[in-house]
Amino acid sequence: MINKEVKSQSRNYTVPLVTITLLFFMWGFITCMNDILIPYLKQLFKLTFFESMLVQFCFFGAYFIGSLIYFLISIYKGDPINKVGYKKGILFGIFLAAFGCVLFYPAATFSYYPLFLGALFILGLGFTVLQITANAYVSLLGSEESASSRLNMTQAFNAFGTTIAPVLGGHLIFEFFSAADGSFSAVATRIPYLIFAGILLLVALLISRVKLPSFQTEEEEAVQGWGALKFNHLKFGVFAMFCYVGGEVAVGSFIISFLEQPQIMGFDEVISKNYLSIYWGGAMIGRFLGAISLNQSISQGKKAIYMLGAAALVFLVIFSIVNLTFAQISFFLVFIVLNFIAFFIGKAAPARTLSIFAAVNVVLLISAMINHGELAMYSILGIGIFNSIMFSNIYTLAISGLGKYTSQGSSLVVMAILGGAIVPIFQGYLADHFGVQHSFIIPVFCYLVILIFGAYCTKYLGHVKSTESKSGH
């Protein structure tokens, strides 16, 4: 049972949602900076692909460590978020992430790779707290039926951050703060990450001044123990999230290296970062479309109009951001059309839509592995738009119906972001031994798991709701 105070605040959900959306944008931007750091640090410290993937291993490994700590505390002491509230939890996550950004200054000053990895680990711990608190918080700001739609909307702005990060962040590191002679220097990362820390602290100040609903359960309902693990769809969802984050991060981490391959395009980093923006920009388009498509309160006719307008607007935003001609980016219109078709086949059902999108990504990855030139490039970049709704759909499907175990279940799902640490490492090993192009077989298996999870939830959760309806609940 939720506090009466929370119920009375339902009409004020718009302001909290807008405030949290700003936070999603910033942590999307900073997370995507890892894709810029990987090729940069690889050249700076003369690393192998495997060694350079330690960037993602430390960053996303922090998600596992942080979530495991949270889960263990919830078992033996009760849910920490229920005790301190979502607002304090979010602020703590922001401060920890800002501290991680500040640590880039000594890492760059001493030009020592392990210090960079340590800074990324602290940064990842901060984002772990934000993932546990902010995602669950957004899912509570309204009805359970529209949770996927709301989370897709906030994740769309997260993707906006990931879209501009390769261009703006790449410009700051590769060009603006780089050495005058064009040589690589660790010092180029100092000022950008201090700027990121300052912006995070400003966001924290804003959130501290906004009144947010508490969503704390009554004291007698606070639970301890392993109760969340009795839900099979949660356990499957944890594995699906591991595979999704692993697949998305692995593909994003290798795009610049993939486009550098002579049999693909032979681009350098300055050009490739613009195409990396298209990959993440696709996720932004798909999430805006998903927020509309999965909103069951909108009629099919209006959905089509809203989705068309959103797609056109976001496409123009991406075109204005990247340093590419319309001819170079126009291929993406084909993927937008395919995305439209996939959404309408999904019929606003999160589980069914998830399976369809995963199936498309399996096909695109196989195409990227067996083809060369532009066709291979287009295939790998198209994966972004079909990744779009996966995080929010997996997350909301996994914690659906958990009730008092929601926060505990959320920590388990966030723990699965460990996939972003493990999968790129395996792909890096394959890239060193069999080549970058063939290494994409790893994400293929990831998306196959997601496809099966979507099919499972289509059947299992549909059956549960049907049973509850018949029993009068």
C-alpha cells in the first residue's frame, strides 16, 4: 500500500518526470563517452582490443558490484530506498558519479591507465545507484500499464545524450583539447570530465529543489529476504538484461574500429564518431516512437501521425548534429520505415515488440558479418534503432507484478548490466584472434536470448493477467 501522501500528489507527476528526464540525458551522454575513450586510450597506451575493453569492464562491472551490495543490504536490512526515499537515493548517485568524473583529472595528469579504470569504476557505481532509483521511480509515476511508455520517453532523452556525445565529446577530446600537433595526450580528457562533473552537480541542485513524491511503503510492509527470486519472469529478465546491455555496449564499442577496417569503410576516428552518433541516434528515434506506440491511451490513427512527426523531427535533429551530408545519412530513412512496421506488427504489446526487434537485430548482425563496404556499415548502424525499446521493455516486463519486491527486483535487473562489462571483453578476445568483423557473433547470441525472453513474456505474463482477471483481482 502506498502512502496517502503519494496518492494526493498524482496530479503533480509531470514536473518530477521532466526533472528526472534531464538526469537521464546527462548519464546517457557520459556513458556514451566510453565509446570515444576506447579508441582514444587504445592508441594512447598502445593497447590490444582486449585491454581496451577493460574500459567497459570496469564501468559496467561497477553496476554488478553496486547492485550486489544493494541487493544484499535489502535482504538483511530491508530496502535502502524505502528507508531513505527515492530523492535522496538519486542525489547520492549523482554525487558519486560527479566524483568519478573529477577523478579523471589525476588520471589524465599522471597518464596512468589503471587510474582511468578506477575513475570509470567510481563513475559506474554512481550510475548504478541512479539506475536502481531513477528507473524504478519513473515506472511508479503513473499506471503499470503505461510504465513501458514512460520509461521509453525518459530513455529517449538518455539516447539524445548518447547521440550528441560522440560528436561533442569526440570534438573535445580528439580536436579541441588535443595537442597542437595532433598527437594523443591523456591531458585532453581532464577539462571535459571536469565540465561533466559540474553539470551533474547543477542537476543535483535542481533535483534538490524540486518536490518529488516519496513512494515509500508503510513500515510494516518493508520486506527482507529473497522474496523477489520467486518470480520466474524476473530471473529470466535478469538474464535478458545481461544480454541486452552486453550486446548494445559491445556493438557501440566496436563501431569505430569496425568502420576503420579496410574491407568495410577505412574511416579514421574523426569521421567514424559521426556514424557512431547515428547508431545512438537510432536508439533515440526508436524510443520516442516506442513511447508513443506503447501508450495504449492513444488511438491507432493518432499514433501514426504522432510517430511520423516525432521521427521526422528527431531525424532532423540528428542531421543537424552530425558532420555528414544528407546523402550520407539518408540510408537511415529505410530503418525508420522498418521500425514503423515493426511497431505496428507488435501492436503496442511490450513483449511481442521486444521479440520482433531482437529478431531484426539478429538479421542485421549476420549481415554485418558476411558483407563488406556500405552494406555492412548500414547493417551495424541500423541495430541502434532496434535496440531502442529493449532496456525499458525488458526492465518493466521483469519487474511487472512484483509489488513490495519491486525495488529488490529492480536491483537484480540493474545488476545484470554486468553484461556491458563481460560481453565486450569476450568480443575483444575474438577480435584480437579472428578479426573485428567475425567477433560480432557474440552479440548475435545475446539478441537470440532477448527474442526468446520476449516470446516467454508474451505467453507467461498474458496467462498471469488472464488468471488474475478471472479470479477477480
